[in-house]
Amino acid sequence: MCGRFTLRARVNDILAEWGYEHALEYAERYNICPSQQIPIVTGDHTAKLVKWGLVPAWADDAKIGNRLSNARAETVAEKPAFRNGFKKGRCLVVADGFYEWKSVDGKKQPYFIRLRSDEPFAFAGLTDRWTKGETPLETAVIITTEANALMAPIHDRMPVILSREAHELWLDPEFQGKEQLLGLLRPYAGDEMIATPVSTVVNSPKNESPQCIVPLNSL
């Protein structure tokens, strides 16, 4: 799963490097949580901030988004909540690290996971627009897949990290090759990632500082 992530780099620098010139106001973040605003890139190459927690266009109540922060790659094309987004709302979620918790002696030990290069990356996501409230609501969900060799001892799921080469195909709203798209939703290479135990300070959504990612053995 993916319940928290980071974006420590300047989002507009990332967007420019990836070829998307839309400017966003978004401070560096160390503990991004569901229901908060997250930066995404949509199929028309527009960058925007949306709420994390998908509210499908057909939903009667926006509270459904509280339960839809993640979507499983194995069922994302068929589940009613996600299949419209899979066809028409594929997006990139901009990030540079994420957290997962491992059970150790009955306690939960948080780990900070990132690329060995520490470069920013994109989670595979879906977005939708809900218009049944007083104002339109744009939301997104992060897709997860089975864990790679690095993640397996920590958790059996991990967010889908797309390679740079996969960005355009995933975003292309005209491309509807289901099997090829599902083929992109695979575990990222574990030998290109690093997982570091960190302080439980990250457990609280109220904590938002570089202390969240400080290695445990450095404290």
C-alpha cells in the first residue's frame, strides 16, 4: 500500500525536467497524507493539485474518497471505482520517497523508501472529477502492486513507480491497450531502491519536517 509519501524537491523543477512547464505553489513536504493536496500531471500534460483519495464521478457522497487512497493494479481495470479513471483519467503523481511500516515484535517500525539515486519519480495514478457537491472536486488515487525483493520483508504491497520511458504511454488518453497498460503496473527494481528505518515521528500526520526521514541509527 502507500499511505504516506514525500516531495522534498521543488515540484516545478521536476515538472520542467519532465517537460511540463505548468507552475504550482507547493512547499517541500516530508509527510504527505491521504485527504491532502498532491501534485499530479494529467493526460493533457497539465500539472495541478488535487485531493488524495479518489471520488468517482458517479459517487453520491464525497466521503467515499476517505477509503480510496490506493487502488490495486490487479483489479484497477475492472473495479467500478477505478475503471473509468483507468480508461480516461490516468495520471502521474509526483513524489521522491514514501513510507511503509514493518511489524517488529508487535510494534510498527516505519521505513523511508526512495530511489538509490534519490531522484524524483512518478507514481502511477488515476484522477476523476466529482461535480455533485457545491463545487467541483478533483481527486486522485495511487496504484499499488506486489512488493519487490526490497519491500517484501517490510510489506507485501508497494506503490507503482513508473519509469520515465513509461510516462507518456501511461498519460496518453487515446491509448486503450489494456494489457500493455497493465504491464506497466509492475514492481520497480528493488536493487535501484533503498529502504531506511526512521523515527516514529512520521506516524503522526501533524509532524511535517525533515526529522521524518532521518535514519534511525543517526538519532
